[in-house]
Amino acid sequence: MLIDTHCHLDAAEFNLDRDFVISKALQQGVSKILIPSVARQNFDAVIALCNQHKNCAYALGVHPMYVDSADVDDIETLKTYIEENDPVAIGEIGLDYFVKNLKSHPEHIARQTYFFTEQLKIAKQYDLPVILHIRQAVDDILKYLRRFEVKGGIAHAFNGSLQQAEQFIALGFKLGFGGAMTYSRALKIRELASKLPFESIVLETDSPDMPPEWLGQAGRNTPLELNRIAQVLAELRQVNVAQVLDITSANALKVIPKLTDLCTPPHVLL
């Protein structure tokens, strides 16, 4: 079994072939796909998509890159959606210090921090794990996780240090590895993937973004790449790919327990 723990299948890039991609991924052994929302505006879309495809599950949250267009009332709306639906996690939430020169945008830092911490409170209130966006903000993310003590979750697209990885693990988090790990020049990420405790690693694509090396930077990523990403991890850790499938899937189910409830029809590895 393979689990894609981070995949934006609701994105417009899949409008022409979304159902085919999901069906083909299932045939290739990707039996569970986690789709996080990014804003209030796509809560309904990810819920509808996952209701249609029983091997897909959704997380609900406001992504740090969308906080400028978010409304403070979206926090209360998120609570309402949790109570009326069944998300497996809160996400994608977090902090992103990459895009803007944040030293000259303190109001943007404050807005990201407000939405992040309020959503951590919601995760704690409803006893749900979180899907974290941590780009160039790892230390601040860890600071707030220690303050709000959520159930755990996944640090998506992890590329921090070994010491930071150990802190996430101590707080009950798994670390997401995907397309970035496949680049031969990504020495730090590949070293982490090869040396971190195996029980701390989960697989992801972040489709349609973060394409693996064989697609090129402009390629559209999909869950169909997950088998080959798993093979890369197997090579880095010098184990067989069956071990990677078994261990990373068990890790994902442990940290996102509601994924266990997804329909898992028979599949064939191609």
C-alpha cells in the first residue's frame, strides 16, 4: 500500500483528467490520498472531491500563503465545517517566510501567525493532527507547537536540519518527503531521508507542485509518481521498496488515524 500524504487534486491543473489520475493512481497501489485545503474558498471543493472518491480524504485549514485574502471569520467557519463534516486533520496550515521580504512586512508576519496559532487551537480543541507548511519558518513553527501542544501530524516538505527534525519527532510529528528528495543535488534532503528514523518518514507528492527530477521543474506532478518516489527512498536507505511501502504507510496511518477508515479496494501494482 502507498499513501500520498499531501496532494492538491482539487487544483485547476487537474480539471481535464482528475478522475483518470485518481483511478490510475489507485491501480498503481496509491490506495489513500490526503488532500489539504488552502483557503475557506476551497473547503467545499475538497470535501466534494473526497466524497466522490472514497480513497481520498481531506484536511481543512487556511494556508499561510492565503492569509492576506482570508477573513478573520474564516476561523469560526472552520470550526463549523469540522463539526458538520469529518476532516482527518487540520491543514494545510503554518508559516511561510520565503516569498516576501518579511522584515518590511511585519503586518504579514502578524497575520500569518494569527491564523496559524488560531488553527493550532482548533486542532487541539477537536483533537485532530495538523498538516504543516514550514517553508523557511521551522524554528517559529516549533516554538508555537511547543506552546499549543497539538496531537501531532506531518511536517510537509521537510528540509530542515537533523536537530529540527528530531524536535518535530519528539512532538509527535512525521516528516514528509517527496519530489525534492529525488534530485541528486539535494544533498541535505537526501541525507535526512537516508538517516532519519524510518518510523518518522511519510511519502507525499504535493501534486501538482514539487515535481520529481524526472519530470523537470515545469512538469505537472501527480500521485502517479509516488511509486517511483518510493523507489528513490528505498535506494537512499538501501532497503527493498516493499519495506518503504509498508513502513511509510504504517507511519501515515499512525499519525493520521482517520486515514485507516478510507475505503481500500484491491489494487494492482503496474
